[in-house]
Amino acid sequence: MDAAAVFERTELGRLVAILAADGYRVIGPTRRGTAIVYGDIAGDADFAIGLIDEQEGGTYRLREVDDPRVFNATAGQTSCRQYLFAPRQRLWSAERTGTGFRLAEDSAGAEPPLAFIGVRACDLAAVGVQDRVFGGHYPDPRYMMRRRRALIVAVACARAGNTCFCASMGGGPEVGPGHDLALTELVDGGRHVFVAETGSERGALLLARLDPRPATGAEIAAARAQTEAVKGRMGREMVAGGPEAIRANPEHPRWHEVAGRCLTCTNCTLVCPTCFCSTAEDVADLGNARTERWQRWDSCFTLDFSYIHGGSVRKTAASRYRQWITHKLSTWWDQFGMSGCVGCGRCIAWCPVGIDITEEARAIRDSQ
Amino acid sequence: MPARKPKLAVWKFTSCDGCQLSLLDCEDDLLAIADRFEIAVFLEATRHRARGPYDVSVLEGSVSTPHEVERVRDIRRQSKFLIALGACATAGGIQALRNFRDVRGFLDLVYARPDHIDTLPTSTPMADHVPVDFELRGCPPSGKQIVEVLGAYLAGRKPVVPGHSQCVECKVAGTVCVMVNGGIPCMGPVTQAGCGNLCPSRGRGCYGCFGPMETPNAPSLAAWFGRLGQDSRDILRLFRNYNPETAAFRAESERHG
């Protein structure tokens, strides 16, 4: 943080305007109904200011607070995932032409580039996980196109939620690599500034347009202290040895216990910022002249997901929950050399019946 | 493409006609449907009526009278491919609420001459009476899925009608969960997707119009409804709605009755 700069709170609206003028679609935390989601930001007023989230297993509520912070909410239902890895997108279409057919492939190139403002450390870490998944042996051209063009302004959390456990997963609260700019929001009496660090050349050029000044030693220390304090306020913790215990106990009775609660509804996987599974659906017109192939988010909790000739492999809820959590916490390492979980806690809050990944891992570890 | 257009017949049983209207509402695709099929019977659209046999019969409504038992068998005999359309035809519909009561009592209460009424004690789905080739859920079904099923029939492929929960539609659409965020009891987690995310996207809990999803865990969801402040009567009503006669919803409603 030695080369950190500081810009005033009032510059944030200008940051949005600059990005919009540069042709970016600006995305940030905004209020939709009674929740904060990632959504389009046209100006300063679109940020969810004066609101904090209160989360528990199966529960998410907003509360108004007398606090000028712009980025005061923790992870909500949505993440960068639905922008970079679209929930439903057309891959290609084909038209009949006399004796043959003509193919047309869809690309993400025609979309405006994305600029994310207010990306949490956990969400940035999740983008890093998906970069590894979609940029590996068989790169996904649409994801990679959007990702290469995207600009990310990350913000270190000033508070942690009840379902947060990034500190025990290494997903935060310090902002890791992958950002263009990393901000820490400091509010102290009448002073309201952002301490900024650059993560790329593009980020440095952007920062220079915001009328920054060099950060003082005190500001750098305050920013560090704020993030450090968040570590101690995590509402959840992934126990040490949890992932190993899960892997070592595929026949544990706990799988059947959790299956009694699990709805196999897919919510945990669809709010997870790292889950990457999709399926393909073919849509043909009634005239038999045109067909389209669409990609749609899928989940290891559906029967179709493990369907092979003759039926589904994972028929029981126990086998599907075990598959998800084992992959997420353990076998992801074998596949991608990293954890599939960043500790954002979304799967806990948005499980309709509040099933808690940290609690399940703890239960299996403690019973050994 | 076959030289002869397949003959399509749409039949009404005990129902409100909403499923037929869903087909009629497929405005953009109606001409294509009429182009690819010979519309042999479709009383909501035309008085023209062609004799069987039929390549495809679409059945709306449930079986609730002795006469309908005979009729569905007759239609089955005349049809190569039989589609049960909507909650009534696939699950007995909302009128299957009678299955939990004494229908005789209703007749005496409603009709001056109940002896003129010839009805069955239960309302049941088509599959209880004849083999059904495809069941398309919903009260009413989605026009998009109707077109998909007819298109898949023409192409000789399996229709894309997933059995997963309504939650998938909410998450794909970016709809914030009404139960987690608003504490609204929502049948979405145990209900099959397909409606197009109608109620949750407007801030309402799912009513379960599409019936149980592929692997419903009704007891777990009902227990959570209890935590949200719903009493036994509320929970019974949530499960005893448009698809009360389906195994999962019936069993759960009976636990609260």
C-alpha cells in the first residue's frame, strides 16, 4: 500500500461518469426492492447508501442506518457471476438453406465492456476462481471476452456479516489480485475519502483522472486497521480440517441428516459466485427452418445434471449435497489447484431452509 | 417432412378452459401450428370438427364424471400421441379438493335436484384412466412450453421441459428470493419450474401451480413455513391448492390437517 493515493468521496460520481463516457456498462451495489444487488449504476444516487444487510441462514434483510458509507453492505444474492457467466445465452443458431444449413455463432463482442464498482474481496476472489475454470484447457470464449474487457474496482469491506467467513477461506477481507483499482472507504468525522491502490495500468490511468493525492501514513494505517478489524467480526468460520473430513467421510450419516432438510432446489449453487455448471438447450421453430442452441445455468442438485443413459446417477438428496460440498471444498483442489469456496456465505443466507456449509463441515469434522 | 399434416385434436374435460386458451394465446406461433398441423378438433378456436383417428390429442381438464371416464378411453383409442395439458389433466386440478370431502354433501347443498347430477366422488388426472404420452404441467401451462411440446413432437425429439424447482427460474431471471428476503412463504423450492417466474418476479410467493418438482422435500419446506409464522391451517392451504392430489402435496397437507 506504499504507493496508495486518496480521492474524495465526491469523486465517486465522477468515476461513474468517466467509465460511462468511456463506453463501459457500470455495475455496482444498488437497491432493488428490499435487497441490495449488483445492478446498473447511472450515477452516484444509484448506490445503496445508508443501508446495511442483516443476514442469517435463510434470511436477508436490509436496515437503514445513519452512516454515509457508500459500500457498507456485504455479499447479496448476486455477484459478478451473472454478468461474466450469463445465466442464459445463445451459443449459436442454424438456418436451413435449401439442401444444407447455415451456422451463425454468437459472441460477447457486441456487448459493452463491463465496469464493476464495489466488488467485495470474496467476489473478486470468486472471479479469480472462474477465471481458472473458464480460462483453462478449453477456454470459454464468451466468458473470456467479457472478462478481458471488464474493469474491476474492488472495495475492502468495512464490516462483516453474520454469514461471512472469507477470513477462514482466504477469500478476504483483504482485497486480493485481479482488480484494476482497490479502494478502502474511510469515514472519520466529517472526512470521507477512498484510499486507492492500483492493480493494473488501466486502473492507474483511471485513478489519475480522479484528482488524487498521495495517501498519508495515517490514512494507510487507518485503511489497514479497518480491514484487519473486519477479520474478527466474521459471523461464521470454516473449521480447520473441515474440507479434509468431508472428503474422508463419504458414507457419514450426516449426509442423510442434511438430506432431510435439503430441498435440492439448487439455490446454493446458483447464488455461489464460483459455481460454473451449465446445460445446453436446443430451441427449434415450428416451421423446422431454424434452430438455436442456448446455454443455461445448471446445478448438481438437479436430476438431469447426472443423467446418463438409463437414469440419473445421483438420485438421492444426500448424494447431491455430498457431491456439491465435497467438490466445492475439497476435490476442486484436485481439479483446479484451489478451493472452490471463497467464504462469501451466500449459500447459507439464500438456502431457503438455512443449511450452513460451515456447520455441515464442522459436524463431520467433530464426529471423527 | 411428411406429406400429410398430423391431425391435432384439443379436448375439454372438467376444467375452466384456461389451458385451451393458453394454446390460443400463442399468437405468434398459432399460424405456424395451423400450418404444420391439421386442426381437427379445437372448440375454443373453431366449430369445425373432423373425425378421428388423430395423430395428437391434447386433453384439458380432469376426469370427474362417469361419462368422462368413457370419453377419455374413447379418445385414447383414436389417438396416437396423447398429451395431458395443465394441472387438471396432470393432477386432478383445484377441483380435486373434492377428494378430501364428501361430494354428496356438496350436491345436496348446491343443487335443488341433486339426483340429476351424475358425478364421481373424485377428480382425477388423465393418467389414472389411460396411458398418457406426455404431461405438461401448469395452471395454466406456459404457452412457450406448449409450443415446445408440439415442436418437439414434430421434430421427433424429447421436449425441453425440465423437472427442476422454480428457484432455477428465479435465479436465472435475477429475481431476489421472496422467502429469504421477504419472509413470504413460497412454494417455489418444491414446485416445478416452467411458468416463466410469474409470481416471485412480482414479489409474491409461488403458489405451486406447476405441481411438485422432480424430488420435492415438502416436509422440510413446511417446517420452515412454520418458522416463518405459518400455522397448520396456512400450511395445509399452501399444499392443498392447484395440485392437491399429487402425492407429495397430498401427503404434506394431510400432515397438517
